[in-house]
Amino acid sequence: MTRELEYAYGVVRDTGAPDPLPPGVLGVAGGPVRAVRHRGLAVLASPVPAEEFEEGPLRARLEDLAWLEEVARAHQRVVNAAGAVGCVVPVGMATVCRGEEGLRRMLEEGHPRFTGALDRLEGRVEWGVKVYAGPAGAEAAAGAPAGAPSPAGATASSGGLSGRDYLRRRTAQRRAQEQRWQRAEDGARLVHETLAGLAERARLHPPQDGRLSGVTDRNVLNAAYLVPHEHSEGFAERVRELADRLAGLRVELTGPWAPYSFVAPDPADRARAAS
């Protein structure tokens, strides 16, 4: 008999509560979410159809962006609901086990990792901060600057720029653009250093590719910060103050989230523990 496939969302402490989620929270494919318990932990899971989540069909589905987005939204919905109640350690999207036995095996094999993460993350939330620099109006225009010489070469007396003046203008524009990007990098560094000083931990993620995100502005900072829940209001206010100070930059704050970026221990923490 084939055991039912179970989709796992995250791990919480088993407090003995009958239901670790608010009522009415549905998971992937509309499945009811419940807790499967083992050795002081509970994994939040829901049944999913084999025709979508068996290994072969799942591999094909992972190429379907619309399907992926729907699954990601449901996954995030469950994790957010759990995070609103207590500490949750999210597991990777599309983590599927065979029946409750498979879920308990996951808890057993990952017990040290899950308990360690819960100890580190209890009472903390993740805030995301992105900083964007938009293109300058003149630099955004395509093509050569006004007054550029014709292929035959124009002269100042004919109403155009000489070749030497044209090159000087292009050099000045390039230097201005370089200086503007440097100011953007300096502003992003100020934001990160300030916020990292307020957070317990910080993670720098690669800048978002505008071709994938659909955002035309250049992403110069993409970071996550781990903040005690009681300090969240002050952290968000500091972000707003920085946004008001930084002319020419757009600062985007998201959260608070379950601490996805901090589930794995910081390498520096592992080094200290080993010394």
C-alpha cells in the first residue's frame, strides 16, 4: 500500500497544544495542516496529491513558474501563520515525505539541527531591507548626447560639437555616472552597517537581477536582519529614518518574517564553538 505523501512546511516545539496554527489555515493544494510530533518537536504538514508531488512529476512541475508561485504562496502562508504564534524553523520549499513515518524520520534525523535553530531563533524575527538606485534621467536616455558629430565629423562653426568636445562630454558623463554609483554603494554600506549594529545577526544576499524581479532600478543592497521581536518597532523606525536621509536611493523594508535566512548557524558561531 502506498503511503500518502506529506508536504512539510516548518518545525516548531511540541508544547502539547492541540493545534499550533490558527484555525482555517490551508496548505498546498488546499490540504488541511496539522502537527506531527516526535521527541519534543512537531512538523507542520499537509497531504498532497501524488500526481503532482511524486519525484518524477515534481521534477517536471518545478519548471512551471505559475505552479511554483502557487506552492510558494501556500508554503509562506503556513509558515507566517506559525510564526505569528511562536518560533518556527522553515524547511525548504517542496520538502515531501512518505506518510507520518517519513515526517517523524525527518524530525529524528534533523533533531540536533532543529532544536539548535529553535534555541537560537526563539523570540526573534527577520526583516528584509533592499536599497535601489534608479537611473539618472539624462543617463537613462539611449544614444549619443545632443550635438554628437556626424560620421564625417562636425565642427563648432557648423553648429555641432568637435570630435574633441564630444569625447570630453562623454568622459564627463561617464565620470558622473561612476560617481553616482559610488554614492549609491556608499549609501548602501551606511544602511547595512547601521542596521547590522542594531540586529543580532545579518545576512547579505546577492543583489536581485532586475530581469527576474521586474524592477528596473539597480539593487545595491539585499540584506536580512535578525531582530528580537521587542526591538522590531525601533528597527523599522531606523530604516525609515535612513530612507529619508538618502537622496537618490529607494529603501524597501519587508517583514517581519519567520527567520528563513538564519536557520543555518552562522559560520562564525561554529568556529567559536569549535575553538
